[in-house]
Amino acid sequence: MRKYIDSENYRLVCIDKGSTAEYWDAQWMKMPLEKLYPENNSPFDDVVLLTKKYLASESLIMEGGCGTGRQVHKLQVAGFKVVGIDYAPQIIETVKKMQPSLDIRKGDVTQLDFESNMFDAYWSFGVIEHFYNGYEQVISEMFRVLKPGGYLFISFPYLSKLRKLKIKLNSYPLWQESADEVKKFYQFILDEKKVLADLEKNGFRVIQTQHISGIKGLKDEIIWLRKPLQKIFDNQSIIFRLLSRLISMAMSRFSAHSVRFTLKKL
């Protein structure tokens, strides 16, 4: 993946394969889907723990951009009522056949087919960064479908201290827009303060901020650390998962790949 600095908008532009429905279908269909839906959740699952911190059992939750439905499944196992939508048709149909108890549907996060003030919470795992023309309509729809006082949990890749240091050192080439490159647009790496300001402008109040996956941010940005950290990151044994978690926690303030906001609709 190639990264460029868009100095005018203070963000990184990531070019790879276009973030289309076909691309995501191909990526998700490669995954071992049968392993993604265990009967019980881990007692340490941060998504479940965070949701339970703010919501009562059987609260109605939406996940916009649900992909394989893995998070929908986890939240449903935890006792919540969950609806997931995604625009990639093949994965939706496949998961519906594999897991008919999951309420996942084909849909568009910029034009949700739900009534206003309907959901108690909305989860968004790395979605808003994939819209080249901006995430404003996505945020507007999040606000519309949430009940007053409802919660938004949203994560996205952001300009960590490490990435900001690399910008100062001119480590990224300058973004020059062209039709060919826009077709290959994958995602932005966004400015945390800018996104938060846009969320607050749309009627949300931030409650909690978490910086996530220090190990991924480190391996993605420092070439000579990539191979050893990738081995730790990919290994699913208990020891390596613990090591990965410890590195992520230690480096979260410096090199975290993503930031996650917990917000409340005013």
C-alpha cells in the first residue's frame, strides 16, 4: 500500500486496490468464516465490555459496515439486539446462509433504510475513512437513526504521533490527485481532532477516547520492524496474543493505528 500526504487537508491518502463492494467481497470470502462465530465470547473482548459499560441487555444496536457479521454475532451473543448492514452483496448472502440467526442486510451507510431515532447505539469499525468524497453523510445518518441519548462507537485510522513525526520528516510523498489514482483509493488516515470536531458539529459529545493497536501502527510505519512484528501480530497462540497486546498497550500513545471514540447523541 502506498501512502501520500495530503497537506491541504492534513491526512494521509492510501492507494492500493479500490475500496469497492467487489474488493471487500473478495477479501472477506477468503476468511475462514466458520471460525468467526464461536458460541461464547471471550471475557476480555473489548467491544463487548465497552458496549456493556453503556448499554443494558437487549438494547437495539446497529453496525454500519458489518462485513462478515463477526461483531454482530459477538454483540448478539452478549445479549443485545443487533442489525448489521453492508454494501458487499456476496458476503451478506453467504453469512445469512451460514448464520441465519444474524440480522444482516445489504445497505448503504450514507442512506440508511431505517426510521429516525430508532437505535440505542451504533457501532462503526473502520468505515468512514473509505469515502474519498468525505464522511459527512455517513455521520449525518448515524445521528439520524440514533435515539436522543444514544451512543456512537466509532473507530478509524488516525495520525498518531509516529505518523505526525514522519510527516515533519517529509517521509511521505505529496498527494497529487489524478483519475487513475482515485480509482485505486483505499482509505484516508485521518486527523483525530478534525474528525472529533465534525462529530461534535453534528450533535455528538465525546465521552471516551481510546488509541488502538500500537503494534499495527508500528509495523506499518517502520520498515525494519515490519517482519518481526508481523510474525507476532499474525500468531494466534496465547503467548503471542498476549505479547501483541502488551506491545500495543505500551505503544498506544505513540504509534496506535486507530483511534476509537465513544460519543453520545445530544
